[in-house]
Amino acid sequence: MGKLDGKIALITGGSHGMGAADAKLFAAEGARVIIGDVLDDEGQALADSIGAEYRRLDVTSESNWTEVVADIDENIGHIDILVNNAGIVAFTPVATTELSEWNRVIEINLTGVFLGIRSVAASMKAAGGGVIVNLSSSAGMMGYSNLSAYVASKWGVRGLTKAAALDLGPDNIRVVSVHPGGIRTPMTAGMEGNEMYASQAIPRIGEPEEVAKLVLYLVADATYSTGTEFIVDGGATVGQALNF
């Protein structure tokens, strides 16, 4: 018997990286998983391999969110779990960040999360409650150079999580944020041996499966937690380990 037997879970950006790890673990725990992404071939292939379903979902499109949630409600059932995982990064100093680049990062990383929360709220209420997990970052807990748009978006996700938890609590909907540090995904390709990991309490890059285990705990077991942050960063936000 799985921890998520009978649950319906929608995971955005679910075709690869942390989203794919969530999808695999959720499916193994008995959930009916819907992978939402714009990478159709990758998303469908993963869905086929784990017994899940795929829906094309551009998280920045209000109408696309409406269509996908309505389709799930009508053909599968009310959504119990939403993992707002889709995100991008832009490595640009604040002084040279183009407005178009800034807007694109905010649109996907923050507005996409807002649209997701708003779109599933009625479905979760109809289901008797639910859980929304918003993927923020260690960059939602501290600042990083050359990542102004990304940092701003992830702090925004952290704040939005708290407001949404208060708004949706009366409907038995919990909302939490997860803050990964460096995780081995396509977004961090080539950074596996970066010296920044050497000064962490756990001196290595993290694996997507380690984040997925935390996300599973939050949706299945953390029944008295809402509106707060859960950090999975190898100790990056604790401070630096210095050798004198």
C-alpha cells in the first residue's frame, strides 16, 4: 500500500530534473500522476514509462491552466496535490539584466506559481482539501550574485506561499515551499564540481531524488505544516565551513 494511493497529483515541469523525480516517486507510492510541461516528447515518454499521464502545460498561460485543470476534473477527478516545480534561471548581473529577461524569469517562476495555486483551488476544495508544494530555492532564503531575477522570483514564491496558506487554510488546503540548493539537474549541468559545494556542511551537490523524498513527506505526512519553508540544500544557507 502506497502513501499516495487514490491521490491525483499534478506536477509542473515534470518531464525532467526534480519534477521527474517527484513524478516517479509519487507514481511508485500509488498516486495518479499528471505531468505538465512544454517538452512534449520528454514528458510523454516519462509518463509512458511510469504509468502516468501527460498534459501540455505552459505555466505562464492562464487559459492553458484553465484547460488542463478542467480536463483533469472532468476526466480523472479532483486534484489532491499540486507541485509547482517549473522554473528557469538567468545568470546575469542586475546592472545588465534586460527587462525581457527579467520578465521571463518572473513570469515562469513566480506568476506561473500564482496561476497554478489559483487554478487548482476550486478543484482541491471540491476534493475536501489538498496540498500545494511550491518549489522555491536556497535563493529564496539568501542572495546570490549574478542571479537578480531568479533570486527575486524565488523570494516571491516564498512570500506567496505564506499568503496562499492563510487564504486557503479554511478550505483544508495546505501550501508549503521547498528550497533546494544545488541539485544535479539539466539547469545545473557543468556545475557538479563547483567549489561552492566544498564549503557546505554536506560538501557535494544534491540529487533530485533527495528533494523528491522531502516533497513526498510534505504531501503525505506533514499534516500540521503550512505556509512555511522546508530547506534541502546540504547546509548552504547555514553558513560556510571555514578551515583555518
